[in-house]
Amino acid sequence: MWIGSAKNNQDGPGGISWVSGDTPRLKILGVVFGNSGSASEVLQNWESKLDCMQKVINGWKRRNISLLGRVTLVKSLLISQVIHLLMVLVPPESVRKKIDSMIFKFVWKTTGKGGEKVKRVNLIQPLEKGGLKMINMHTVCQKLLAKWPKRFVAGENALYKLIPRQLLKKFGTNYTIFNMNCEFSDLKPEVIASLPTFYRLMLKCFFDLKDVKTETDAGDVIWNNRSILYKNRTLLFPKWVEAGILYIKQVVDNNGEILAYDTLRVILPTHAAFLMEYNALRIAISNVQHITFGEVNEDGVTIAQNVLRAQLKSNDIMHRFYVSPIAQHFWERKFPQFQFNWEYIWSVGPKSCNEPRIVSQQWKLLNNIYPTNILLKKMGKVDSENCSFCGSKDYIEHFFVTCTVVKPLWKLIESHIKVHYQTTVVLNESIVLFGYNSDVLEKDIIDQVNILLLVAKLCISKFKYGEYKNISILFKRECAYRKLM
């Protein structure tokens, strides 16, 4: 396939088959390339993967799977369909939105617009922050992009590194850019614009995750350094970079003073702007309060450390988008006397029990989206928002705690705790809903009490929506199955 300025050539020299046509396409290692535009923009790369994802969804969507189970399926069976492409391509915005729409509709078991009962930004948070560790395309792409700098600087000089090394050479040899003390916005727009889209996004991801230092060391890179400013802007002199002048220690003496003009002129090739650049650098370095002359690491070691730090921070990328769940404010207004430790409350289900169904039920309860008759009435599933057993309004706290048919169950559990753990626990609304905690009892006992509460709420749901006749017998059977009683 002809590329570049020869892409319109129709000749086929060499006696081999040449790809031709108005929009020639060539597939290499599962990626379809063309001779005009980026491979990311070739929809043929994405359409087949989207079809595969839809087939997987069609095979699983009718099964009775918990919310947490569906999240696991998204991460294991759906995103895996496109992960190979995401490693090397940046999907178009339309493809990102399409994949996000598919996976979130699958999680919530909805087909049309709406139906997502919790904000996506909350769903992708870790369990202790009120999420289910769900993923979206933005966080997946960011994490994959964050892995590339580590690959570039680590290991031997593999052939695939020739291209990134050449592209990033304008910032210095040996990936000096990864050691620059700056933010992405400090990089020169005209230089960044000359890079392919993939490399621009990779650098943005890297610098978004990398911390900016406040102190200045002689081993720091001069260019794009937040500590070395001229007229409140960072510096980047291409001729100096080409000459190998990269680090502060190369242009200052032991007192932190810039070397003499004549000294540097011998090192650098003569060019028209040298005097102006020298003066700008002299002023910028003189404004640095203190330069530390300690033991300076080898360049490669420092770069590797910066890359590793950014890599580790990529695991917490969703924290940057954290917004406290709306349900927290709902419960705080409803129980103003209760002292909420939300990190503990959100963690009660996952840490006390490893059953997806129970963890999902507790998560729905805390997010105030559990299907009591009030919610079912809004959805048009039932005619009344009152409890089917006692006629009271079917709030969540009524459904699980104060309903006349469930009160005997909580008395049974209180008696069990008193006999087996020699402690008295009054199971009021806040303890039943948000979990039990104590500064006196051992952690194992607290976990056991919370497991009993979680299993009891599962039994209440089974009793009210099933055909069970006796809730106490149902609870004892569920506990016996889990060897809790």
C-alpha cells in the first residue's frame, strides 16, 4: 500500500500484490490501516468489536445476575473485546460513547434512554467510596495510556521504541520529557501539535498523573521547568536541546550562578537567537530561590522513578472525578442524630460478605434505589406505594426494619447475639440499615453481627417478594447454609 505523498500511486512494482482503490485498507496484527488519516478513525476497526460486544450482551442480558455480577462481566467479557485496540489506538468520541452506553445499559438492565439510577461517576468509584468499581471508557483509556511511558523507558532498546524515541527527541534524548518538572499546559503548543494524536494524549495523561516539584535540584531538567520561569513562562530552546544541554547542572556553577556567556557559546552552535536565549535563561535561573547540589541520580533512574510514580497514580485515576453520592445527603437528612462514617458504611457489605447478591442488595439499599413499593409505584409496577403486609407507607426503613412481619426476626437476631457473643445490641433502624460498629467488641464479632444483618435483609427480600411462609425459618435455613448459626 502506497503511503505519504505517493498514496495516489496506482503502480504495483516488485511483482507483489498491492492494496489499491479509493480507500485502500491493510490489516496488520488485528488493526486495519489506511493511507489517509489515523487508524483510530477507521471505523472498520471498531465496528466488528462492537458487534462482538453486543453478541456477548445478548447472551447474558436475560440471566438473573446481580448488579455486582454484571459489573464483573463488563470487565471480564465486554471490555476485553476491545482492549487490544485500545492499547495502540485512541477511539473516536462516537465509539467511546457507544461502548459506554452499551456497558452501562447492560449493568442496569435497561434498553432505552434513562434507567441508570446512580450517576456513572459514582458507579466507577471504589467500594469504600460508594461505587462498584465499574469502569468507563475514559478511565480504561487513561490507564492504558499511562502504561506506555513505562514501556518506553524500561528494558532494552526494542525496535518498536525507535518511533517514540524519534518523535520525543525534540524534548531531549532518552525520553527527557518524562523527567520534566511541569504540567501538560506548560509544553509548547506548536511542539505538541506536531505529534500524532496518540502521543499527545499519552503525554497529557502522564503529566496529569505526575506531581510537580516545588524544590529545585541541580539534576532537574531546565526546559519546561515550573521553577525556572521567564516572564511567568517556562522555557524550551530547541538548539540547546539538540546540543545536549538538558539539565541545570550543565549551565550553572557550584554557587548556582549561570555559566559565563563565552563558556556556553563554545558548547552551543552559533545561532541568531543565542544571546537573547542566554539572557532569558540567566534571568530565570537568578529568580530560583535555592538550587540543591546533592547526590544526583543517573538520568535514566530519575526518569524511571517519575514514570513509576505516574503509573501507580493511574490506579487511583477515578478519585479525581469523585463526587459524593446523592444518597449520603438523603440519609444524613433522614437520620440527623446518627454519626455517619461513610467509608465504613459503604465497606460493610463487601468486607463482611463476598456474595455478589448480598453486596448488591446492600449497595442498592444505601443508594436508596431498592425496589420497595414506593419505587415500584413510580415505575408503574404496582398500584399502591403502601406495604403489602401492614399497609404502612413502604419506605426502605419500613421495608427492612419497622414492618410488623419483620420485627420478630430482629428480636430473634438480638437474642442470638446476646447468647453467643455475650453482648446486648439493640437493632434500631440505623444499625440495621448502615451496619454495626463498636469500639469495645473485637473485629471478628463485629463482622459476624454484620453478616447476620446482611443475611437477614436478604431473607426479608425473599420473604416479601417470594412464596415463603415463615421468615424466621427462612433466616435459620440461610444461616445454616452459610454456617452462621
